[in-house]
Amino acid sequence: MTDEKKGHKIFIVEDDLDLSEMLSAYFRVQGYEVETASRGEDAVEAISREIPDVAVLDIRLPDIDGYEVCRRLRRTRRTQNLPVIFLTEKRDRDDKLAGLELGAVDYITKPFDIQELRLRVRNALRRAHLSTLQNPVTGLPEGVLVRERLEQMLKQPEWGIVLAGIHGLSRFRDKFGFVAADDVSRAVTLMISNAVQESGAGEDFIGHTDSGDFVIITAVDRSHKLAERCLVRLQPSIQYFYPALERQRLHELPEAERLTVRVSSLTSREKQVGSLEELFETLANRRL
């Protein structure tokens, strides 16, 4: 197994069981982890539960078609940037454009050369790796860059960290659309950045966790005040993310159905943690 393929997971959605088994066996021999589904609904559920690195998606499926599978994946923050390669017998230009409009990174028609598919998968993974270094909406670092910074932080004798998130954004996106949801993310980015600047912490690091929350690595003596500043900035702003008519009935909605702010902080003086899992578990229990 090469470093390029190590740990990469491919999800194949194909109702032709012979073809599915052939592709699965081929990519496993190449060193990939492979999961399969023969129905669109099953694929959406499985992919949403455990996100692969790339999906090879047949358009013609027995329940919902591949377009609808891709459309549903694009609605959710966790899977909206998943690289999708459409695999189909269709050759019509409009069919290809429909797939590309949904954000597919590639499109290959049957019968195909298995080596060509392998190269397309490899290229999709390379492009995805580059894109995961920076969030396309906020411009902040995410993925491996953030994990490396957090691991470096834990090795330091003193550190402070703030975790801030807007929860309920997926439901908000489903109701008001991608543009409105992206505007929320950009506005939150600006408010958090301003909070950091106001605290005089010019060297603080701001990025995204794997869950999409904002993480700020700061000095041990600034952590709690910075968390409070973020909460004070974000909490009153929630109502203004909604259209004017919706604001009037926000108080009628349960918390699970509206945008909510969650902020927590931790310092090395309060607890020494040995892993990122322990760090985030501790932060989850320290909500302001």
C-alpha cells in the first residue's frame, strides 16, 4: 500500500452486483478501503454516518437515482464537499451537465477502462486533499492543518483554547438554502475574527474542527475572556440571520429547530489532556 492510498475509503454505489463486486475487489487490491451499496437511500444513510474520501456513484439505481443521492449529500455540511464520480451508461450531454451542476468532480461512462477509473479516483483524492486545507466558504484552515496545530498545542506546557459553533445550520440550510447558510458562516467568521483582534491576540490561530465548529488556539490567560467575548458577539446576532418575517416567531421554536450558539473554553492549567478526542470531549462538557 502506498502513502497515497493509505487510509483512503471509497464508497461505490452500483446496483449491478457483478460490477460492484469487481470494483470492490479491484480497489481493495490497490490498497483502498471499500464500502458498497446497491440502493440510493442506503448510500445516503451510510455515507452520512461515516464519510468516505470519494464516492463512485451510478446514476441508474433501483430507488432514487444518482442525481438525487448527490443532491441530498450536497444539502448537508458534513458531506457537501464529498468528491463524487458519476458512473453511468448515459452519454447525453445534458445528463453529464446535470451531474456537473450538482458538483460532481468527474463523469465516466460504461463500458470503461478500469485503469482510467483508478486514475480518476486518484486525481479526485488529490484535489480533495488540497481543498481540505482551507474551508471554501470562510477561507479558514481546516482538516489536517488544524489537527496538526492542535496536536502541537497539546505538546506545549501552557495553552488556551476556545471552541465556538453555530448549531442547527443544516436545518437552516435545508429551509433557506445554501446562500443564506454560507452568509451565516461568513458572518460568524467575521465576528469571531473581530473578537480575537479586540482581545489583542494577533497571533491567535483560528480554524475549523472536523465538525465545522470554530476553534481558536490562544494564550492560557486569554482563553476564558475570549470565549465570553465570542458569546457576547454571537448570541444577539442569531435573530438577524433569519428573514424579517421569521424573526417574529423564533421564540416559539424549540431550541432543536433554530440556530443556537455554543461556546466553551479550556486551558492547560485546568486540565492536561493527552489526545484530541479527550480535548473535544472535555470542551463539550464546558459550554458557557
